[in-house]
Amino acid sequence: MYQQETTTVFLFGFFLNACKGADLVLIPFSSINVTTNATSFVQNMPIYKVNDGVVNDLSIERSFSNCTCCAALSRPSWVQLTLDNIYLVERVLIYGTGYFVHPDNNFNISVSMGLTEESLQEEQFTSKNMTFAEKTLNPPREIQFVRVTVYRVAGVDDDFMGLCEIMIYRQADCQLGSYDVHCSKRCHCLVGPCDSVTGACEDGGCEDGWKGIASAVCEKSYYVLFAATLAVSLVLGVVLAAVIIFLVVYIRRRHHQSTGRISADTESSPQNDYEDLSTNRNHSNYDCLQMPTFEKPGRTENIARSKAASTNRLGQ
């Protein structure tokens, strides 16, 4: 009777939690490496079965020793799941066997998570009962190592503890152009999506104005920004220089034209004055300007004698 109730609770808990994680993505067992420090195991219950994709169906296997899909760890010990990449983990489910007479005491476990083995931190379960334990991370966190530790329970004569499955759920892939927790950041890949966790471009190409080597996050290219600013500055400089040159040439030309008119007017003015004088000449005006003739005494007589002598010579 007790086993039947335990079976019902186990299956109900499994399907309920599976439905709750429908919007998440289960990290496949092929992406997880399982290790442990346990020194001994129950026959036919090796450690890798904690993450083989099979959850025990108690309606079929009612004997703990005949279970073919669970692992049995010696107490105390731990089992560690190492992910092949860093994931944004949202949820961890740990399923026990549910066979024990004192299930609450026998399912004595803890869970630790981190990016490295050295940085593992123990987490408080979000919920836990005799069938499974759950840890929900909100917001999701970057995780690569998950370790479950099983402890010896006082008053329970049992050197082993059964773990049927450890399921790790990650955040779903982000839409094109976004990444990080809840897809809150933008990536700037030239072609294709970026990594949902790191934002790295798969082909290594970045949009214009962004830079990044292969498998790296595109960052704002200050060199490109500087080059663009320099190009704009050069264009503006050329335009400004052209405007200044045009203004100088224009002003000099206007100055030369103005100077030429003044010179022409200056050269033509005296000629006009002379023309006015020549056209307005009146000989009568000069009469008043004739100077009186003054002759020395005796000069007239000498002239008369000279004329008379000349006449006599001609007559001879």
C-alpha cells in the first residue's frame, strides 16, 4: 500500500514538474559528463544513470535492487555533472527512488552550482519532498558545474542512496540579435545569430561600426568611429577651404574691377579738359593778352637806314 502511494506521488511530481519546465530547454545527457567521489556502488546501478534520460517507473520496477535506471551512491559522497559549455541555467530537478520507509530522512541531499569547481556554492532548494528536489534560478545564471551531495542519515542503517535522474534546464535560445539573461542584450553579428549566453558571433563577422575576432563579442569600434569622424572632418575642411578660396578670389576680383574704373576715370579727365579748351577757343580772347612792344631809342632809325641801303643795292 505504501509503495503504491509512493508510486502515485512520484509520477504526479514528475509530470507536474515536466509541465512546469515546458518553456525551458533540457540540456541533453550527451552534453553532460558525470563524475563522482563515491567508492562503491550497488550492482547494476552505476553512477552514469543519474543522467541517462530515463526516469524510473515504479509501477514496473518495484524492487530497489532490480532498478535498471537509477544510480546508488555510497554515503557520504557526491556526484557532479559537468556541462560541455556555460549555460544560462534556470532549473535543476533531482529525482530519488521513493522506496524508503523513512523517505524524508533518506532523501538527505544538497546541491551546489558554479562556473568552476572551485567556485561551487551551495543552493537552497526551492522545493523538496520524498520524491524529488527542485532548485529554480530566477534570474537564470551562468552555470557549468552542478554537484549533488548525499549524506548519511542518523538512525538509518543504509550505506547507499538511490538517485534516479538529475535534470538541468537552461534558458531557451534568444531571438536573432539578442542574448544574455532573458535576452536583454543586443549582439551585432553581420550574419546569423549570436551565442545566447556570451553574445559571440558564430562566423566572427560584425556589423559596420563594430569589431570582434572569431568567436568573440562584437564591440563598438572606436577606430571606425574615429575614421568616420576624421573623414567627415576632412570633407568639411575641404568644403570650408573651397568657400574661403572662393570668397578671397571674389573679393580680389571686385577690388580689381573697382580700381580699374577709378584709373580709367582719372586718365580720361585731362583729355576732356583739353578738348573743352580747344572747342571753346576764341582768338579775340588772346588780344587782351598781347604784351606791349618797347623799343630802345635810335633803333627805328637804324632799321630805316638798313632798309634804304638794301634798296639801293638792289637798284644798282
